[in-house]
Amino acid sequence: MSERLRTVLIAAAGGAIFSAAALTIAYAARPSLKLEMDRSLPRRLASGFYDTERSGQSTFAWTSQRAEIKLAGLNRRVPWACAIRLRGGRADPATQPVVALEVDGIAVRQVKATNDFQDAPLVVPKGLPSGATISLASSSTLVPGPSDPRPLGIQVDRMTCAPQGAVWPPSTTIRDAALTGLIFGAAFALVGFNLRIALAAVLTLGTLQALPLASGPAPYDVPFSETIVWFAIWISVATIAVVAMLDRLRPAVLADSARLAIVVSAGVLYLKLLGLSHPSKLPIDAVFHAHRFEWVLAGKYYFTQGMPGGVAFPYAIGLYVFAAPWSLLTHDHVTLLRVVVCSVQAIAGTLLYSMIVQAWDDRIAGVIGVVLFNVVPLPFGLLGNANLTNTFGEAVAVVAVVSASFLVGARALPLVAVFCLTTLAFLSHVSTFALLGATLVAL
């Protein structure tokens, strides 16, 4: 017990220290901030901005009369040189507004807007406390018409800020990175790894998580970094519980390779959720699926999807039915569906290990299979584009194939499990009929 406690404490401390250091290095390498208006800014960071619009190849966002960008924890030991690319967007040049640029409510510059984009520079001075609020106040607004009653101030194309010296990331982001490293370091030791493997695993995870944590507006989005801590807690608890349960239920303890397969899947699950919840991540079709999910929760189980040529076919709702019980835990249905899909993917990848070991009695091949399953590029594209039903159907299909590979004889329970998993896969996406159907016929 004393040796295991020592391993847990050292792995947790090492994970916390290295994760914080990795984030600091990644941030220091590229501390500049660039906010492009090719996507809507998170409401936690920006207020007074309308949704992104496009004109030809240009994207921009209209502001109301006053707009603000809050950079929580911005290190102000040195000045920051910023520039806001803006234009007035008025048909009558005489009505162009004057834009007051403010830092923490103090006006630092006034710019006369034109119909051409111009870079309006401003400086965030050094000083205490940390953090800054950059505001744009337009002297006048325009209302497009009865169909669009919005009071419009100016069009903003981008904002950039660069420090005039060496800086470190916000303290809250460093804290949360260290917490996730501590949590995973302790978890990797508790699943039964020795100190070297536990430290190697948490160092790898800390390095990989530092890149998204240090990019874009993520360092200044406090709710985002707090969310990833909760992801780390729940994934670590689930990983420890699964390993403990398998150790107790099996006549022999798990091999280290099996523990490694579980940890790899857990780490990839965490990194996927980290990327999907990043403040720069476009939702793409995630909101569409959240709306369909709400239809199912409301009792509407049948709806169709249009195809070219006027063809419509029933929409597969397996994902929404499977996720419905979990809706009791949260009202954020976009995040819920992402978590469900990524979790089922992690389970499918882990189960491949058992199938490969059963077929070839090769534990190294089993671990390699799990790694390859988690790094194949195509599923990342589907998941990033929020093709959630397709991704979910593919993951359930893998679980169905794994369960079918363990069928021996005609025992009822395994047959029922295969039938239920196959049915869920078929009811999740139309592509599973061809892929899973052909695979089961071959089996």
C-alpha cells in the first residue's frame, strides 16, 4: 500500500507540474491572439456582436452600438499591441460613425469609419490587475429595415493582439491544466501502472492537451478550462472503475497490455472532447442534431431527410434514443450528444483489443489495433463535421462485430446482445446496412 500510494502521489505531482509547464511553453511560443470573424465568438468572451456574415470571400460580424471582448487573465506585465479591422458599411458616406476604442472602459482612440476595411490600432497598457476588456462604441447605428430590425454599429473583420515582451498564460488556465495533469497522473497509477509508465502516459497527455489549451481564445475562456477539469474527473473515475471491475470479475488480473488499451482509449476520449468543446470549434451540424434530439425527447420519433431528386427517407434516430436517458443530467444537448458519441467510440476501440487477443493471442497486436482505431483520420473528419449519427452508427457497428466474434454455440444471452447491438447500429445510420450487414454475413 505504501508503494502504491507513493506511485500515485509522484505520478499526480509529476502530471500537474509537467502539464502546467507544457501549457506555459506552448503559450509562450505563440502568445499572440487572433480572432477571425469567420465564426461566431463565444458569448462568454464577446458581447454586442451579431452572428457572422459573408460577403463574397470576406467574413465579418456586425456589432450593436457597443461591443466588448473580455480577455480574462490576460497577462499585463508588458503592453499588448492590438488592431481591430473594421468598416462602417454605410451607403451614405456622410453617416459613417465615429468608433471609440476603449480598454477597461477608458477611451484610448477614436476612429472615423469608412466603407473600406481599415486597421484601427490600440494599446492595452501594462499594469495590474490581469485581464482586459476591449470595447468598441459606435457613435450611431443603422436599422436595415422592417425585416431586419437590428441596430447595427460597425462591421468587424478580425482582432489581433500581440504582447510586447515575454508573457505567461492566465493563472486560471495554468491551474486547470495542472489539475487535469494531477487527475490523470493519479488515475494512471491507480489503474495499476508502475511509476515509469504512469509518468510517461501523463506526460504524453499533458503535452497533447497543451496545444489546444494555448490556442486561440481558449486561454481566456474560464468556463472552457473548468469544463475540461470535469471531463478529466469523470473519464478518470470511469477508467479506474472499469479496471477495478474487470480485475474483480476475472479469475486472473488484467494484463498490462489490457490496461494500456483502456488508458489509450480514455486519453483519446479526453482529447476529442477537449477539441470539440474548444471555443474556436465550429458547431457545423451539431446544433442540427441537438434539434432532432429534442424532437425525439418531445415524442416525435418519425421524420424524414431529403435527398437529391426529391427523394426522402426516414431519419435514423438510434443515437437520439440511446442518448435520451442521459438528458436528465444536462440541458446542453450539443455537448451531451458529443460526449455520448465519443464515449461509444472509446468503448468500441477498447473492445477491439479483446477480439484481437482472442483471435491471435497477440497482446501487442491488440494494443496496436486500439491505437490505430483511434488515429485513423476519417472518423475525426466525421466527428469534426458533427456527422454524429454516422459516427455513432459506425462505433456501435464495431461493438456489434466484436460481440458477434465471441459467439460460441447457440447460447441465448450472447445472441440477444448481438441482435440488440446490430439493431441499434442499423437504426443509427443508413451506411451501417451495407458495412455491418456485409461484415456479419462474412462472419
